[in-house]
Amino acid sequence: MAFLSFSDFDPFDSLLRLQAELDRRFNSPGPGFDFGPAGGNVFPPINVFRDKDGGLVARAEVPGISPSSLSVDAEGSRLTISGERSVETGKGLSHHRRERQVGRFSRVIQLPPDVESDRASAECRNGILTVRLPKSEAARPRNIKVQHA
């Protein structure tokens, strides 16, 4: 008669791996294209969408971070948002509870081929960083005039 030993088997570990895989599948935008990691533990949280002209807009929540400590780089097919969140320090200051993470951060987003990263713009207002990448002229639809033969 065989006995099962639960010392090497953790049922919660299997459930956590399943949850992680489901989160990865549901947060992925589709096959062949990946915006990078997503979820509650990734900073800064980012929404990426198309504007009315077909350009790409990335909005990142960066509360409490000064625009001067943010860096936005577009290189090839990658957009990188990085910076540093610092904590107030001073004499007599102690924390009762500290849940906001501090330190350096970086997010990399894969860009679709139809945007012009060299014409990108970025602004930070009220803790929201907005990066706009216009659609390339080559990817825009063109009207072709029909000639009489």
C-alpha cells in the first residue's frame, strides 16, 4: 500500500502557478505582439491605445514623481519609460506604514511598426504621463486618382 507524502506537494503552489499563467494569457494583447508585463505588481501601470488619427498613445500613472525625474526613450520598436521615485527623509520622520514602492523603475513597451518614434511627444500632468507616437505617413491610407485611358 502506497502512502502519499504531502511534504513535497504544495497544492497552493499549483494554484498560484495556474493563476499566474491565466493572468499572463488574459493580459496579453494577442499572438505575435506583446506590450510587456502587466498586472498589479508592475510599475508604472500603463494603458496603450490608438487615437482617432491612428497614432499610439501610452498613458502611465506616475503619482508623486516629478517630470524631471522621468525619462522616455523611443528606440527602434521599443518605448522605455523609466525614472525614480524617492521617499521623503528628514530628521524626526518615521513611517508607520509604507506601501508605495521607492527606487528606480523601468517599463519597456513593444511598438507596432506603423508609428514614427522620431516624432514622439511626452507630457506629464497631474501624475499622468502621456506619450504620443503618430502613425507613419507610409502607413496612412492614400487616395489614388483614377486616370482616363
